[in-house]
Amino acid sequence: MSTTPVTSTQATATTLPAIRSGFQWRLISSIVLWAIMLSVIFWLPPTALYIFVNVVLARAVWEFYRICEAKGLRTYKVWGVIGTLALVSGSWFFYRQPQRLQLSYDFDILILLVFALGVFIRQFPQKLNPQGIETMAVTLFGLIYVAWLGNFITRINFASPHGRYFIMLLVVATKFTDMGAYIVGSVFGRHKMIPRISPKKTWEGTIGGIIFAVGGAFLCRWVMPNEMAALTSLHAVVIGLLLGVAAVIGDLAESLIKREAGVKDSSTILPGHGGCLDMIDSLLFTAPLLYVYMRLVLRG
């Protein structure tokens, strides 16, 4: 029986349809997600943002716990989702009323305290669990890493009269980083960044992504000049650089978790993207950073 060797041209021709198919799904899902995001932020009633953040963060927390379980770790998923919903609801209730701003910080502390106590109490009735410490630690970490960091999106919304426009700035700068890293890395990428964690990420792509983030900040300033009046050119550069670097770190952080667990995507719920955690991994680091910048610098 004779075999015909497959040439590189034939191999490339075979893989091109799969690449195009993957790109098409990613493009379609990106358009749908952006349409939903724009509707939630600008056109739907304010309650829509509250529901949207709750659903996305609760799903992302659940996916994080599923990744940990793939590693063989036990978690208290339901308790983690309850803690997530409590954090978002408390922030939404207190932050929307400036006179109760200080109470929101106290409420966050209360939720974290109750959640930590609940994790320990959850262990009491059970038989000896050889992974008890890991179970409690992973459950607590999931709440901090996904829910607490992600909830800064709610805080940004109420940190300024134009908070929803700053959420748009956050999403644009963060996603421009991903887009720029992909485009520049695909064309000019030569030097691998951290191949152990993310084999395809290059230093050239990372630099390109950060430059795109700065461009995204200037784009928001140009498109929304009145709402972004506090965003001078210097602020746009600084915010773009900070969010660009934070977005790269956020993407690497989730990649590290998935690689340690041997998981490719957090879920398959979003074609071309993976899961909710894959969609917001960079936002988990950029949202707190933008909020702090707004509170300490822009208002100063």
C-alpha cells in the first residue's frame, strides 16, 4: 500500500477552513456581545446593568470553580455564587446613594466576613476531608478573584455622573489590548513572552496591544468629548498604558489557572470566546485599576 506525503501547501489548505471558521465564530460572537453591552449600558433601564453584571459574574465564578474541580479540587460552588450575588447587590444598593458610600465599604467587609465564616461552618458537619484546607482556600479565592474584582465595574458606574461612559472606556481599552495583541502578534510576533503559560503570546503582540489600548482611550475621548471632559490627553495616555498592562496580566493570570488545571476554555457557552470567565479575565484587573484612578486622580 502506497502513501502520498502531505505537502505543507496541502496542510495549510486543510487548516485554513478551520481557521476561517474559528475566526468567523469569534467575529459573530464579538458583534453580539458588543451589541448586548451597548444596549445594557446606554439604552436599557439601569436595572439591566445590575442584572447583566450579576449574571456574568455569577457564571464566571461557577466556571472558575469548575476549572478547579478539573484539577481535582473540591469547591463550594453554590456558596460562591451566593456570595457573588450578595456583593453585587450590596454595591448596587449603596453606591447609587452617595450619602451611603461609606456603608458600601462596610457592607463589602460584612459579606467577606460572612462568606469566610460560612466556608468554615460548611466544613463542620462533614467527615474528615483530606482536602478541607484546599476546599476552603479555593472557594474564598474564587470570590475574591472573580466576584470582588469584577464588582468594580459596578463601582465605576456610580463613581462619576458619567460612570457608564467610563465603563465603555474600560471595555474599549481592555478589548483593544486583546485585539492589538492578536493583530500585531500574528504579523510581527517573534519573541515568545511566557510560553509555559501562553505559547502564542509574544512580546511584540503585547507591546502592540498596549499601544492599541492607548488608542482606544483616545478614541473614547474623541467620540464622547463631553462625557470624557475630565480625560485630558495625558490622562488618556496614562490610563491606556495602565489598562493595557493590566489587561495582559489579567489574561495571563487566567491562562495560568487553566494551564495548571489542564483546561483549554472555562466553558463553551460563547462560541469563539469560551466562557464568561474567558470574556472578562482581563477586566478583573483593569476594572479595579480604572476605579482607583478615577477616585484618586481624576477627582483630585
